[in-house]
Amino acid sequence: MKTVLPLGDAAADLATAGGKGASLARLSRAGLPVPGGFVITTDAYRAFVADFRDELRQADAGGKADLFAARDLPAGLAAEIRSAYEAMGDDVPVAVRSSATAEDLPDLSFAGQQDTYLNIRGPALLDAVRRCWASLWNPRAIAYRDQNGVPHDDVALAVVVQALVDADAAGVMFTANPVTGDRGETVINASWGLGEAVVGGQVTPDTIVVSEGRITETRTGDKAVMTVRTAGGTHERPTPEELRRAPVLTEPQALELAALGARVEELYGVPMDVEWARSGATFAIVQARPITALGQRTEEWNDTLKGDHLWTAGNLGEAIPDVMTPATWSYVQLFIREAMSVSAMPGFDLIGNIGGRFYMNLSASYSVAAALGMRGRLSAMEEVFGKVPPGLDVPLLTASRWEIVKAVLPVAVRVRRRVRANLRSLRPFLATAARRCDELRAAIADVRTGPELAELWAREIEPHLVTACRMLEAAGRQGGATLVLTRRKLRRLVGDLDAEAMLTGVNADGELASLGLLTGLGRLARGEITRAEFARAYGHRGPHEFEISLPRPGEDPAWTDAQLAGLREAGAGTEALLARQERAREEAWTRFARRYPRGHATMRAKVRRWNGVVRDRESTRSEVVRAFWVVRAFVVRAGELTGQGDALFFLSREEILAVLRGEETSLEQVPVRRATYDRYAALPPYPALIVGRFDPVRWAADPDRRGDLYDARGGGAPVSDTVTGFPGAPGVVEGVARVIAGPEDGDRLKPGEILVTTLTNVGWTPMFPRAAAVVTDLGAPLSHASIVARELGIPAVVGTGNATMRLRDGDRVRVDGERGTVELLT
């Protein structure tokens, strides 16, 4: 249990540090100007109230605060807080801010419900912390939770302690106009002194509107009072006459502040409400939260409402890790329809959109296996989708066995015929796909009218996308169960270590697409290819490659620069890692030949076939992603030709075509869908497994939420005390765990550290040479992390379900990639 964390600690998330603390930690890690300090976690609050929780429930509203005042902080906790405070300097004045776990959610702003204390020094700190905790139970906060249906036992309070900015001016900034909802305008409110007079509404502040890098409106307010520091805290005093009607910010200062706001919004991906302070010529950000009141309605994107099913984010959810814009979801549905044609079974929802994120319905797969008498093959399914926790009762579909068989068999026959036919075209397709995508993007750029672009989609773009998807289906299904059964047989014959070594070398007979980005960066670093050649060959791959609203790496030179810097830091190059693994592979084959001389040639052929299937699957997937770059170019060009810009990312593919042809009715839905997207994008990634009806917003507010499993039936599988998963790649390594939330934080991973994260995909590959080992929540033996780690000889444990819950940034751990275990070292 950690009770005090540095402000920028990666462990300072919503459940641990509350809304305010998590936000400040995120800003700090991103390099924004946040005053230093620390967070007293929700664990400290729970430990403090544990002895009188029953009394707290029973006390009347006016008496709850007295229960806190009557108790001293535990000696150990008090010492830890004092130590963190003393590390900030000698008698530093601080701001002590409440940070609740149900705070600053997209549709529930608890701002102002709990207390903040400014200009606190020395011995007064512990009392301020206790008063912050007590404010969770003030009548105002209790009434607000009751009004919004938030159970009182579901919330806890962290406390943020920060160096107090000696502000001569302060205020708030909205990165979208809170009145009109215009996302192109930044609105700044500014007043003299500390920001409390602005936040509390005691003054009419200056208002400055910034749009497209220039000031478009200025109103200077009558700032009658200002909040100032005193020996015992703060108080309001009359503003000196010469300052009352004087502008607080100069034009350059306002533009500098708006630029900071743009960085905050870029970090979160949603419009933000930012509290700022200025000391001299230096700005600081003291709080930031999503704007909750842009006056927009929202939709519900939630397929868990369709029934009691088990949903998984494994496999394709790793490739599509983001909250999807409506346009992306629409094209992903097309992709699934063609690349996984079994999804076309009538009456079966095999995929779903849960809070904007992609999930697959395992209840359907389990039901089909049960109906066809194939329950014994479920372990093979786990090799693809990841493990279902022991003790989890998987809900099955309500359809009868006969209904399922009647739906499945015709589809299975059609799929087999289609795969057989498409495999004959696979090689020609792979040979020409890159050039064809270049031609299509050039054709898109040349189109001059909306109807012409719609015609180009129907005539050339959609057919190529459909073909790419069908080729992926064929490539993935060739060889039947080859991928699973060959690996199992080898492990049985020679053990895990040699089996995994013998299965590497996928990259030897042709480039493995999952490694392409990494090898391409190496070639670029050595001057073997130009930047243009790199962008053409590899620029379609990245961490967000299915989300068409985001630029590809080939469109973003800064992304390439960052990856090159990371490779230089890694030291040993990809080639050295591959060479080391080649030696290990050949030594394992030598041992196999001595042990099984008659079976050596046959097994070599089977593994070569295994490698070929893996390579074909990865190459075809890469071409599907390249086709999605064409789709992005199509939607961007559609926005240009219609004058609608990024609004089209919030329409379906059919609606985009209608707008291109002059029918604009669907544009009325854009504000609602944009607000819905912002709402979901502000939440943390949802659990890997979801059973039954799931509310993403309520789940995010739960301090005890699980990242591995949500079971609406209650109870569910117990939380594991150990971190175990699939053996992804063999080897044993001890080192420092670096918990990385997303690829944008990849520069935090230093050479020799152990990468711990929710999932990886191709966009994470450039980090692998720096990692001593890889540990993921999601994944299976055929997932990205396993394949790439095996090829590079990096130990990996994947599909743990709980690594990011159990391991903290900076923990020292032992990773055993052969047994699939991660041990926390003392």
C-alpha cells in the first residue's frame, strides 16, 4: 500500500490520486509547467477512516466532520507526509487540494464540492489534510452525490500538496468556448492575485478570446477585489485603484497562455478547463479537467446493453486500442465483415462497440463451440484471445443448439470456399498492394468535386479495401490450426525454452511486418534509405493505425525523430538482437536433431510452414492498415472538398458519401457525436473482460475498479495476488518495472528496464530494443508482444490481466518468460 506518491508518478491514476491528482500527474509527466509536490493517496484516506467508517455512515450530516477532527493521523503516515513536505524545501508554502475519485469525470464535475487550503506551512499541513478528508462528507458533497446517484461508499479522497505559486495574476482558461461550444476559440479569464477570486466569482475578470493564433476579442473587467497571501492563509482585499481596470495580460502573454492550453488539450484530446497562475513572467498550471458543460447532448455507444455476454478486448482490441470516432467504427465494421466473415451469422453479435472501444463477444464463440461439441478446442481459442480467469462462469447465448448449428454450418462452408479461392490471389496481392495504395492516395488528391470523390470510393477505393480484408482472412486461416498445434507439439517434445527458440526466424525468410517498422527505422538511421522511402514503406504503421482521424507516422516527421532518438539510446541495434536469437535458434535445432534425428527434417518443414503462416498473416494485416491510410486520405479530402473539415470523422461511411453528394442532413448529428466521443475518450481504458451490462463512466469513478475484469453479476473471479500469464518469450530477467500508459510516454522507458503496460501493437515495437523484458495485461502467444519479443530474444509474459494493477512504476521485479510469471522483489 502506497500512501504518498510524487506528483508526477505514473501510479497516480484516478483510483489512487483522485481526479485532480491524476490530472496534475499526467500534466507533470508531459512536461507542462505544474508546481511540484506530492499526492497523499486514497489508500491513506481509507486507512484513516477504517476504524470509524460505521460511525461515519450513521452520523448526521453536521457531525461527520467532527469524527475527522477528533482523530490524529497514524504516526507512520504523518511521518511520511512530513518527509515528503520537507523534501520540497524549508517551510515552503503549499496549496492543499482535495482530489476525489468521482471528480472531474466527463459528465460529473464535482468541482467545488470538497475543500482547498492555500498558503499552508509546516505543522498546519496535517490538519489541512484531515480537513480535506472531512470535506468529502460535507452536506454539499453528500447532496451532490445523492443527486447524481453516486454511492457514498464508492468514493474516496486523495489530497494533492503543491508548492504555492506566489501569483501576481491568475485565472481560468477554456480551450473551447464554454458558451457557444466553439472548439476553435480559447477563452481566458484573468484577474490580479491568486485565482480564488475568479473561481469563486467575486470579481468580473478580464476576458480574452484567442482563435487561430490571434486575439479576436478583449473585455477588461472591473476587478474590485483580489486574493492575496497572508501569514495565516489567504484573504480578499480591495484591488489597488491603478490595477482595477488595467488589463492583466499583455497580448504576447495571452497568446503564450493559449498555446499552453492547446498543449493541454492535445494531451487529453478533449476541450479542457485549465486553472493557471502567473508569477512574474512565468506561467504555471495548477489544475486541468475536461469541460463538462459545453451544452451538448450525448449518445450511448454501448453494446453491453444487448444482453448478458462475455466481451474481450484481446486480439483485435490490441490492434484497435483507442476510443474510435464514428467514422473509424464504421470502417472497422466493414473490415470485420470482410476479414471475419463468420461475423455475418444472422442473430449473432460477434463484435461490439463499448464506450467507443472495440470488443469481441466470447459468449458467441463459446456457444458455437458447445453446440458443435468442440469444448476441447477452447484452449486453442485462449491462445488467440487470451485466458478466461479460473472460476469465471461464461454466459452462453440463449439460442438453442439447433439454431446455432443451422446458423454456423452454411457460413463455415462459404468461408472455406472463399478462403481457398482467395489464397490463390494472395501472392499477387501482396506484390502490388503498396503501389496500389500510392496510386489511390494520388487519385484522391487529384479529385476536385465531392461527387467525383464519392464515385472514386465506389469504383476503386472500397474494392481495394474489401480485397485487402478478404486476403487477411485467407492468410489467417491457411493451415487450419497450424499456428497453435505446431507450437504445442514442439513444447511437448523439447520444453518451452527450446521450442520458443526454434519457432523464431520468421524474419529470416522475408521481412516480418510486425518488425518492419523497427528494421526500417534502423535502415533510416544508417542512411540506407531516405525519409521519403521510409514513409512510403513503413509510414502506415503506428500505435493508432486503425483510427483514421489521427495522422499516420508517415505524415508526422516528429514521430520518426522521436523513434530514432529512442533507437540511439537503446545501444544494441535490432540486427544484434536478431543475430543473438539466430544463434540460440540454431543451438536449439542442433539439440533437437541429436534427440530426434528421424524427425528433424519433418519438424523443420512444419516450423517453416508455421513461420510462413505467421509472416503471411502479418504482411496481409500490414496491407489492410495501409488501405486504412487510403481511407484516412479519402475522409480528409472529403472534409476539404465539402468545407466540413474534421466534422466528417463523426459520420458513418454512408453519411460521408451522402455529404459528398450534397445531402448534409447527417451533419446535424456531429455536435452530439463529438461530445460523446470526448466523453468516452476522457476515461481510462476499460477492463480486458466485461460480463453483462457495463457503464464506463460509473466504472471509472469506482476507486476499487478492476482493469482485468468487470462482472455485472457481482462477485466474479477473484483478483489474483500473483502476476501470471502466458509464456510469451522465454528467459529470466530482473530489473526495474516501468509502467507505461501509452506509446506517447515511451521515452520514460530507459535501456534495461522492464516494459509493463496494458497492451502493445506495432507502434510500440521501436521500444522493444530498450526493454529487458515485456509484461502485458492483454495478449496471448500469437499476439504482437509475443511474436516480436520471441524474434528479438526478449523475455515476455503476456495476458496477465493484472500486471498494471499489481506492479507500480519503479518496482523491482523478476520476469520469467518460460513459466509466465512476474515476481515482485523486496
